[in-house]
Amino acid sequence: MSIISYLAYPTKGKRAELIEKLEAIETCEVVPSKNHELLIVVSETNNKEEEEAFKNLVNELESLDLLSMVSGFDTNGNELKGE
């Protein structure tokens, strides 16, 4: 299982839409920043295929301007490398 955190920057004026779309994805949690437009997104997937599917789904969102991986670990405590 992989747990990966991201910073998500919404397209201008689309923050609420991005939150709504991300919250609808079963494998992620969203924490809106209180003093910036960015969102903290944490994904938890069971395997590499699920993680790729998550990334592909998120990258297709029109309300997303930029998604940046912050940190990632698998359940064995190994740090995941950004791609």
C-alpha cells in the first residue's frame, strides 16, 4: 500500500470545484489550506496500478492547475521516488 501526499493548485476561480472533484475520489483525502489557494491531497492506494489510475484521473481535472508530490511511503516504510 502506498500513501502519497501532494500539493494541488487549482485553476483560478476553481478551488471549490477542485475540492468537490477530489473528495469524490475514494482513494484520497483533501485538506484545504486556510490562508492559500492550495490544497493538501493524500492518496492511499493498494498497488502501483491504482496509484497510476489515481494520478491519471486527477491530472484530467480541468479545475487542477498543478499537482506536486511532496512525500510518499509504502506500507514497509520505504520512501517512494517521484517520477
